[in-house]
Amino acid sequence: MRGRADGRVRGTVQATLTRPEPGLLRAALAWVVGTEHQGHGYAQEAARAMAGWLHEQGVGELTAHIRAGHRRSSAVARAVGLSPTSAVVDGEVVWSDRAR
């Protein structure tokens, strides 16, 4: 993530691809924004762009692992179209768009 005006790095967004079952390509999304840049929409904009591109490439499910109660990351996940599931991995709730 870079600021449009100055090109300075604000954070990162990434996707890890897996094929958990035949015919399904899944992408686990993750984002990190520098403390001083949080709350300005960088993560939502970058995650939306990444999600859109991944779906265009044929990815059938997006997920994210979010620590319970982390409001900002939950807001980013919702903006991307993810919903919390009942699955918990290493203390983090798995969010998914598979139900969409």
C-alpha cells in the first residue's frame, strides 16, 4: 500500500493460495498497516482491490484470520465481503466469503 500523493509505503496486503479440495482455489488474505497510517482506509482499499483481482483470476473463496474483538480488521473483512465463521485457528476467528 502506498499513498497516492507521495508514494510512501503505508502497509502491505497479501494472499496465500491453497487448493483445499478439488476444484476450489482459496486465498487467505492478510493486511498490515503502519500504526501512523491506520484509520485512513488504506487496508480496506487495498484488500478490496486484492479481493476483486483474486476473484477475476478464478479464486472461489476468500478467507482471513482475525483476532476476536479486533474491530479494525473486522471492518476490513466486512468491506471485502467476508463474514465470521465458527472456525477458530490459533485463537483467531476464520472469516470467509464462501456463503456469498
